[in-house]
Amino acid sequence: MPSALELAQKICRRFPDLTTPPVEFRGEVTVCVTKAASIADVMQYAKSGLGFDMLLDITSVDNMGSDPRFEIVYHLYSFASPGYLRIKTCIGEEIPELPSITNVWKAADWHEREIYDMMGIRFIGHPDLRRILMWDSYPYHPLRKDFPLAGMSSPDSRAKPAPLAGGPFVTSPGEKTAVEREPRAKGETDSVV
């Protein structure tokens, strides 16, 4: 049975102009697809040509300040090998879209909807691309790094910024130790005074 690294090398041989050489780190193999518009072709080959028969997850990373800004990460599994493979691609902030892979794996449906909802990345060809966690008229994308931790007011008044006086994510910058920066260590609570 071929290893995940050997299967990743097959992807790179099949798509030499679209991929970077596979990287193995701590037993995990990653292939980067350099042209996001070709992600569906690479995924179809991974499934039908290499036996990666399960899409485990799709996630996204906001690398705010970098170009391209967004990274989309696909996690695949092969029952035949058995083995895991991570495939990544990047897209820019100016046109945050790439092809849907719902025609390759139906499981991509909700993952792509969540990424669209939380990060604002569109999946071209998705059968039902609409928000899955936030309401339809919500104008923001909460997992982007430029979205404030407390949230933002919504024009339709459904959401108001959350009070963060001593919340679990609010620390005191400049303190010497993590314990001194931690709000709960100073007796602060989540309630607003």
C-alpha cells in the first residue's frame, strides 16, 4: 500500500504546474495547490485516481497582512491506504472565491457554507451557498482577523457588541507573566459594572 507521501507525490506528478512538492512534518503530508481555480480538478483526481474516499474537513485561515490573505485547507482520508492528506490553496482578498468541490464530495456542502458565512469566501458552483450560522442579513464575517473580538453592531439591531470587561480573552498587555495578564487572576468577571 502506498503511503500518503507517495500519493501526494503522484498528485504533484499529475499536476506539476499547479502544485508545490509535498511536505511531510510529524507524519502529516501537505500539498499546496498554487492555482486555486484548479482545486476541483486536483480533488477529483485525489478521490477517483488515488482513493482518497473521505473528505474529513475544510477550514480556512485568515493571514491578514499577507498576500494572498486567505488559505483554504482540505483534509482527506483514504480507507484503502490508510492515510491522511492535507491539501491547501490560497486566494486573495480582492476576489475571495474558488470553485466548490461539492460535486466531488457532498460532505463539502456544509463546510463551504460555514467558510462563506464566517470568512466571506465564495465557492463558485455551490448548490446552496447561503449563511449557515449567522442570519442572512448579517453584513460581517466573524472569523476574519479584522473583526473585533467584542463583535459589531448589526444594522438590523440583532447583534450588539459584547461587554469584555475581564472576559476570558481580554488580557492586560504589558504585565510580566501570563498569570498577571489573565483577567480572572485579578478577580475580574465577565459582567459589566
